[in-house]
Amino acid sequence: MEMKQWMEQAEAHILHTYNRYPVVLERGEGVYLYDTEGKKYLDFAAGIAVQALGYGNREYNDALKAQIDRLLHTSNLYYNQPTIEAAEKLCEASGMDRVFFTNSGTEAIEGAIKAAKKYAYEKDGKTDHEIIAMEHSFHGRTLGALAVTGNAHYREPFEPLPGIVRFARYNDLESVKEQVTDKTCAVILETVQGEGGVYPAQEGFLNGIRQLCEERDILLILDEIQCGMGRTGHMFAWQGYGVKPDIMTCAKALGCGVPVGAFLMTEKVAKGSLKPGDHGTTYGGNPFVGAAVRKVLEIFEREKIPEHVREVSGYLEERLRRFQETYAFVKDSRGVGLIRGLELSIPVGEVSAKALEEGLIVITAGSDVLRFVPPLVIEKEHIDEMAEKLENVFRQYA
Ligand SMILES: *Cc1c(COP(=O)(O)O)cnc(C)c1O
């Protein structure tokens, strides 16, 4: 069947919540994707920061195939080996003490919010606790995660949303302090804002929030769903700041393609929050995703993926800065490691669509940022290839 026919069939049945790019992807190899007509694309989006190891990693694929034949699912009423080992590795890599596996990022946020609320409830027996979240943040689409997402357009049709949420400005410590009350139980933020336009937290901001939380006995929740798993050149972005959260969320690259997320916490939070009966999931942390996470973490450790990101990302930064120097419509180049953005004064949606025609997959963030979240295994040659293709697009606007 032709791509066009597939697209028509899709639009006839799938709920129209996405304006998709006009391409039907069929297979992947390394850092390249191929559509059903055989056209090749260099992938600088990685399925939105998911495919950290790229496509067709033999060792990862074999581990998953073996687990399919052994055991897919058990429910959380029983123990299973892959997930026990995945949990140990994830706690080791993060320095957190306890983990709960979920099926997605948004569910990890739900769990993190529940843990923070339960912690506050255990302390004072009250139920009217408040959470401070950031403007331009993105934490997911379920109701609790939406409530802390700083995008009024996403939130408004679904209000009232659960919880009492106060919004502060990212990288503005005073604005956070202004929102603190005796009822504040948690501050939630992305260590690097992703969807909102690729804004890394400033060091003083993150340190200041940590100190504020310490002083007021408020829990710090860091959302590492997009910026975690090696993307910044550290296993988790906060490790680059030396600012440890009380609760952390993780997803996207955690399973490198299988739907899995997690929220993790310190022993102190675990002891004072969720107890048997307070939270659960049927699928979460089943043997299949456990085998994926276990293998992903094993490969990350052996192949030193965060180190590789530190080595290769300077080159990407340099190459993107050159675009800023060359083209007046490139207003800013920012980010850290392999999560980067170019702020453009030309329509970014159009630019990413034209890039696709050139055989380059790049996505957007916010209304005016071109976002680069490639597989973490890219090499310099791929950065050169990306730059060449993007240059072909940018030249059309010069
Ligand atoms: C993608 C994302 C989420 C939501 O994850 P889903 O798996 O889509 O539910 C939450 N927070 C951040 C920072 C994200 O990038």
C-alpha cells in the first residue's frame, strides 16, 4: 500500500489528537529510519528522546526476544527477576533508594505527586497541601500531571484539575519563594525544561530551591523524564549540578522503546509516604519491561554512554552556534549535552517539515524552538550530516 493510503486509513480511525508528519515509518537501523517507500532519514528526534541506543541494537533486541519466550507478565502480586535487577541498577545509577515502575512518564508524575502528598499528610494529617510548579513546564497529559503543567492551553479545557498548584517562573528563585506557604508540600520542575523550549536550570536557581526546600521541609521533585538517562552527559541531569531531589521521575529513554517509566525516592520519603495499598499498577514493572530496563542500564554502564555524550555534544553545540552566527533568524542556541534547541524567528513547524523532505528528522519545542534530542550513540559524522541537511533548509530562508 502507498504511504498516502496508509495515512488516509489512519485518519479514518485514529482519534485526531496529533497533526502528524506525512510519513509512515517502517524500520530503523542505527541512527537512521526508513519509511514504507524506502526513503532514509537521519533521526535527530529519537522518538522524542526515547531511542537513546538508536535502532536495532542487537544485544538489546536479543534480551527482549529471550524474555518474551520466558515470561511477559506476572502482576505485582509476585516477584520477578528482571525487574528486581532493573530496580537495583536504577537505584545505583541514580543514588536514590526506592523505585516504583510505571508504564509512562505521566504515570511517574502521578506517583511522584501522590508520594509528596502522602508524605505531607503523614506529617500533619491535613489534606489541603499545595504544590509549586513552573510556567512553561511539561509533565504529562493525565489529570494530575496536567495540573502541574505550565501551559494554560493544555490545562484550561480540563479544569478544575486536582490539587492546589501555584506556578512560579523557571530560573527565577524569588518567584518560587513568593509562592511558598505553610501548606507547600512539594516543588516540581524539570532539571532541563524540554517541551517548553529547552531551558536548562541555572545553577543558582536549582541550588536555591534545594536550600529553600531544606529550610521549609518541602520535597523537591525533579522530572528527569526527558533530560535524564545520560542525555546531559550525566546519568541524570541533576547529578551535573550536585543537587539531589527527594523524588525523581524517569521514563522516555529508560526502556529505549518499551513503555516504561519510574518514580524514585529517598528512604526518608519512602518511609513517610506510600504504604501497601496506597499505590499500584497491573502492568508496571512487569518482567518484559524489567528485562528492557536491566539491559539498557547494563549497556549504558558498559558503553559509558554519558561520557560519550560529553565527548560528542561539544561538537553539536559548536555546529549549532555556527548556525546562529550565520543566520539572523536563529535567535538563540541553548541546551546541554544532547538536548539542544535553536530558537528561530521563522516558522519552526515549517522548518521541521522541510527538514523531513531533506531526510532529516528534527522536532519542535514550544512555539519557536527547533529541538535536537538525537540517539545518544550519534557520532561526529552524523552531526555533520545533520548540519548539511539543515543548512539546505535554512538557505531557503536566507
Ligand atoms: C514526555 C514527558 C512527560 C510525559 O511522559 P509520557 O510518557 O508522554 O506520559 C513528562 N515530563 C517530561 C519532562 C516529558 O518530557
